[in-house]
Amino acid sequence: MYKHDPNSNWLSIIIPAYNCSKTIGRLLDSILDQHDDDLEIIICDDHSTDNFMDNVVPYTDKLNIKYFQTIPRELHCPGNTRFDGWHHATGEWITFIDNDDMFEPNVFGRIKEEIDKNNERRFVYTLFRDYIVETGEYMQVFDGITWMHGKFYNRQWLIDEGIDFKENLYTHEDLYFNSLVASTMVSQDITYTRIEDIYTYKWVYRLDSMSRRYANATNGFIETYFKDYVYSVMEAWLGTYHKFGKHKDYFFKQLSSTILYLYFYYQSFVWSKGADKVKKDNIKVIKYALNRLCKEFDCTRLDVLNFLYSDPSYYNRIKHEAEIGNCEFIEVTSLYDFINSL
């Protein structure tokens, strides 16, 4: 039996909401399908202009729903809404779900069991899948710590470690948050509970979603928000390294790997449309990241290259992940020549 504080719910579900009248009902239905009365649902509304709460009212006698609005800010972005939402939570654990996605049925009981069995007090990691609502079909399986999807966090641990979203970071706020989680666990030699044999989260496939609506644009999602991507990784990992000052070699390797991702992404941009159409500022972003890495770890570009070329299987794995993230490509410029040209 899951053991927890009887004065609080075991789980707070944080739902960032904005004009979601068409999707909020099916999400709340998926929460009802957990058959778990020990839940707190936090709906944090980024000042919607539709009447989506009319579709929430029928669920208020079945679910413990709490409604809040975000603090007014310059930008409307998911990170701000998640930031405000989880700060209203009171549950021992928290999880995040976008208002147009769903949970798989009857999965929360398994999460409780794993937390209890492993005496887990920090972080639970599960896989998740693309889902097509219209056909009921699943697509690819996703396995990555940078996503918010299918992750469960001990709320007090986040508070104690100062792990939070970066306000007014327009995109990649999940990457920033989970980079803080991962880097903190590394610094404290912490293991966590990873569950690979169940899926908890249905990532509803929508062409107009934030990440997918750039698929046919001149500049794709990653290229458009390249600076946010670099900031989220570099600042989170370096901030943790400065805080703890441990495992220097690991942090060097992690951030060198980021340079490899940036190289592959840039090569995919060039391959897909030609160098003359790539956003010009993005080469400056890569140069900044490389120079920052060398300065922080008192290393040379050759040190970075030696590490990146040291394991061909790792090199190819990162390339494959970049292909999934943007498109298949062939390197127009070798990594060696690219790094030395910056």
C-alpha cells in the first residue's frame, strides 16, 4: 500500500490551459479513468479568451479541481503557466500534462507501487507515445529525459533543490527544467525509478502544436528557437555545476555532447534547404556555446573534438536523434572543419 502524508493528496496534476475548450474534457475523462480519488488537479489558465471552464464544471463533483490564473507577464508561454501551476500544488508528487493530451487508463496505481517498492523520493521516469485521436492509433515511442511527458517529481525535492522553470523562456522550458533535474541527480549521485514496461502519457498528434506547426515552414521549430535550446541546456547544466562543483569530467562530456547536437542540427538545416537560407544568427549561437564550454572547463577546441570523435557509436546515436528531431541529412561540413571554422 502506498504510504503518504494523510493530510495531502499523493499526486498533483498540473494542466497549463489556454483556449482549450475542445480538448479539456477528454483529458479530464482520462484522469477519471485512473479510478484514483487521491488526486489534485491544478488548472492554470494563461488568460484564455474562450469559455473552456464551462466544459470543466461538469467534472468538479467527480474530481478535486482547483483553478488559477497565471500572473500577467510579457509573454504567453507554457513555462510561465507550468511555473505558476505547480507552485499552487499541495500533493506529495506532481506531474505535468498539456491540455490537449491524455493519460493512459489505470497507470497511476502502478506509479504508486513503484514509488513504494523503491522507496523513491525524487523522480519517476516513464516512456510515452504519439497518439492519433481520430483513429486510436499509436505512433512512435519516445524515451528522453528532456520531455515533461510521463515524468513524476517529488514536490518537496524540487523545492529543496531549487529546481524550477525559467520564466519568460518562450520554448524548451521542459528541456531547461529537466536539465536541472538530471544535472542535480548527477551532482548528488542519485538514482531514480525508471519504468519501461508501461506507458503513462498519450501525446496527441496535432499538426498545429507548438513543435509541429513549423514542419513545413521556412525555418523549423528547432532552428527558429535555437537560442532557447542552447540556453536551456547550457545554463541549466552550468548552473548546477557551479552550485555543486562535482563530477567535472561528466559535466564536460555532457556539454560537449550539446555541441555535437548543435553541429548535427545545423548540418540538417543546411542539408534540407541550403546554407543561404539558414538563420544567420544560429552560427553565432553555436560559437557562443563552444567558447563558453572551453572557458568554463579550461579546455581547447581540440579537447572537445577528441572527446566527440572518441566513441563512433555515441557519435552516430546523437546524429540519429538529430535526424528524428529535424530531418535526415548528410554532413555538408565535417565536424573537425566546422568546429575550427567557428
